[in-house]
Amino acid sequence: MIAPSILSADFSRLGEQVREVAGAGADRIHVDVMDGHFVPNLSMGSIVVKGLRPVTTLPLEVHLMVEDPGRFLDGFVKAGSDAFIVHLEVLPDPRPMMEQIRGLGKKVGLAFNPDMPVEKIEPYLRDIDLALCMTVFPGFGGQAYIPESTERLQKLRELVDKHNPACEIEVDGGINAATIATAARAGANVFVAGNAVFLADGGPAAGVKELAALVKK
Ligand code: DX5
Ligand code: ZN
């Protein structure tokens, strides 16, 4: 499954570009939310989800790269978000947050950065819909895939198969035509891509199609 990250989109033509990736077969839209604290950058808030909601029927998944995710859930739910991905780094005990998201009727994802031991997510795998393995340090689009990520994805795949095979393994950061097959072989089945979609030579639709074809192979 391909999840274009609109962080790399042309915001002056956001609706048009989201329609374009949806038409090309994208499976969901990845919305990167940054607070300038958890990551050294600012991006967007629920107003962007609100603007996109009438534009697409694809799920809008919100990747909360923020220190205090609980503060923002309601606003994003009202705006029309379908899924939330929160970071283990800011949640010493993620269970209450997981339950809160579930209680809102939304899908629950847990993310972890490249320097977090993969085993830290193991106790929660049974109770989440999606595990997001960061393959760059979050904050900016267009960074290079960290090669050590492949082994981490393999480890995550083993743990997911053991505890909850239905849990999706999403990979985020530096996914492009050169890295996507490696991530797929290692066990990922949802692929976030920002630059590789929205800055693709042939345009966003071509970017989605190229990545999807590589995953199939
Ligand atoms: C990283 C974000 C990613 C990122 C992906 O801070 O969580 O979603 O924008 O962009 P690319 O695919 O360009 O690495
Ligand atoms: Zn992301």
C-alpha cells in the first residue's frame, strides 16, 4: 500500500495533487504533523485535514510528531481524520493514548524513531492496527533511508507475525524507487513516500504508479 506524504506536496495545489495521487491508486494519504518540539520543524494542523476531507474518500492518516499528541486528537477527529499514529518516544505508557484513539473510533498506530530498540513496541502489538518504523529521523522530507533500518524492519516483521499478523508495518522516510523493494522484502506492507511521489519526474501520479509496481514485483 502506498501512502503519499503531503509534506512534499505543492501546497498551492494541494487538493488537485491529492486527487491526482488518489486517481493513480494511492491507498491512503499521510499527513505529517510537526510541533517544533518533538521534531525541529513545523508543518500543518487539522485545518489541512478539514480542507482535504471533501476532496478524497481515501483514509487520511495523521502522523503526530508532537510532544503532547492528546491535545490534538479532538480537532483532527472533527476535521475528518481516520487514523492516528503517535510516537513511543513521548509516551512512557502508550496504553491510555491507544485507548483514547480507539474510543474515538479511529485506527491506532504506534511509531518509533531509528534509535529506539524495536522490542519496545512488542508489548503493544496485539492492540494496534499499525506499527510505523521510521527509517529517517523525523522532521523533514527528502532525507536518505538509513540502511540499518532493513534489519529493524525484519525484526519488527518477526514480532508482528508472532503477536498480531494483521497489524500493518508501515515504513516512513527515504522510501523511493531505490529503497522500496528492500523495505518490502524486509516485511513492510505500507509505504509512506513524500519526495518520491510529489517530486517525481513524471509528476505525482507517475510517482505512485512506479512505487506500486515495484512493491508488486
Ligand atoms: C519525516 C516524515 C515523513 C517524510 C517522508 O519527518 O514523517 O513522512 O516527510 O518524506 P520522504 O518520503 O521524502 O522521506
Ligand atoms: Zn510521516
